[in-house]
Amino acid sequence: MVKVIPCLLNRPTLELGASREEVKQMQIVLNERLREFDTASSFPQKVAETGYFNQNTLIAVKYLQCLTFLPIDGIVGPKTWAFLCEGPASLPRLHLGTASSVVKAVQEALRYAGYYFGAVDGVFQLKTAAAVKHFQVSCQMTADGVINPQTWKALIKLDAHGKYCYVNMIDSCYEKHEHWDGNFSYLNWHN
């Protein structure tokens, strides 16, 4: 079952430096989605719900965008808001003949996990459909080769994909520090 989280009706575009009540509401929903889908880290990522879009919120947004196959820009725009509120149901239905950057990202994730051995070209062809079917069977789903909300949910939680996102969005640029209250902060070691 796909979890829908009540969200604001007004979903403004939010980015680094924003400071308003909508940021706090987004941070609350972001934390819920990270608890639901962050399977790669020892503890699910969490941001302070302050209403200020700081560096830690930016990292967490990019991490969620990576996990959910969204464009990784750190901006909470329409697609990111849709996922935050509607979950995997907001993601596109992918099937034979679909061509997009999302298909390419799925091919990469399935390749990392050992399900796909074809070209990573963004075209949903027979090899992609076969890999999706194999993945669906391994997750005890109906193997139809179509990526629907149930398949998206499993792909987002795919261990190899989660680890890829974790390493590329968090570990590679930031040093993680755990605080006494269980929250984390990150220090950018590039600066």
C-alpha cells in the first residue's frame, strides 16, 4: 500500500535559504518520507524542523530525490512536492517503449543490483522489461514488466540503489555528526 501524507494545498517552490512556515511543513513531510524509504543508512536521515531551508535540508532533499528517481537539484518544486505528498503514486508509469532520463536511472539501479545487463540508454526495451519482471518476481509482485506505484516503492527501497544514493549524496561530500538528541548534522569538507 502506498502511503499518502496530508500536505499543504499551497506548495511553493522551496530552495536553500528559504525561511517560512511552508519550509517547516515540508521538513516534517520530508522526515516522514525519509523514515519510510531510507533503507541505506544505519538511521534514517532526519532534518531539524525549523522552517529554515539550510544545508542539511538541501542534502536531505537531494538524497530523497536520488532515492525516488527525481531530478536531483535540491529544489522542492512540483515533482518533489508530489512525491512528498503522494509517494510513489506520483511517479510516472514506465513500460515498453517509454524513453526518458527516469528510465535510464531505473536501468542504472537495476544494473547495480544485478538485474539488468543491457545498455543504459533510457529506452525501456525488452531487456529492461525482462529485468523489471525479474525484479518483480524477486519482490513477490505480479511480474508484468511495468513500473507502477508498487514497483516504484520496491525500487526506491532497493538496497543497491539506496547505497548508491547514500554514497553519492551524503558520504561523498559531507561528514556526518550525530548529536546527543539523535539528530545529525553534516559538515561540508569541500569548503
